Amino acid sequence: MNCRDVLELVEAIASGDVQPDAALRAHIESCPRCAAELASARRIEALIGTRPAPAAPARFTPTVLQRIRREQWRAEQHVDRLFNVAIAAALVLVAGGVLALFNVGGLLALVGTAWEMANGMGRTAAHSAAPSLNTYIAAAALLASALGMWWWADHTLSL
């Protein structure tokens, strides 16, 4: 423990915020400069304790509360923007998935296979016109991510 470390803690020790440990106490007892600084800080604390605490300015509490509300509102606006961007991206992906389901090639294939279906080839036409399993998996993943983002935003804003 050196003087610089002790001098940083003198005010906290004098006010009672910090209790000195054995090494700190030993340094103060052996160092006249640090002991004098601590004695001076204790006299100042005693003088401050005899005077009444000043009253806060009239608008202090409302001003602080207004700043807290403003900062909270800004944080909520940031979360709202991120949520809206995520929802817009999810909607674009869902719309792309829907368009992929109803793509022109698929419709032409359905019309082309309708003739085959009339000739007894119904099974192959249904398989070629039906969307693949990957499309259903992607749609389920998009739905799950949208619900997850909704839950996250709701949970974040309710704290």
C-alpha cells in the first residue's frame, strides 16, 4: 500500500463509506502525511455534518424524472424500429415464399399436367404441382422467428 492508494480513499474513509483493512490502517498509522490528510478529511466531514443539508432546487425531481422518461422512450423507439425492420423483412420473406408457391412455372406445369391428369396421370400431376417440403419448413421457420421477435419485443418493453 502506498500513499497514492491511501489518498484516493481518504475521503471515503472519513465519511464512513469505506472501512480500512489492516494494510490500509497500518499505512495510515506509519505515514504522517496520510494520517494528517485523514484527520483533515474527518474535520471537514464533522463540519459538514453540523450544517443542514441544502434543499434540492424546486424543479430537480420533475426534471430528473422527465430525463429518465425521455431516455426510456428513446430506448423503446429504438426497439420499435428494430422490431419493425425485422417484421418487414419477415413479411418480404413470407411474400417471397408465397410467390414461390404460386410461381408461373408451377401454374403452367399444373395446366400442362391437367391434360395428363385427364388421361389417368393424376398422381404425377399432383406431385409436380404441390410445393416441396422445404417450402413448408421455411414457412414454419419464418413464423417461429416472427413469433420469437414478437415475444422478445413484448418482454423487453414490459421490463
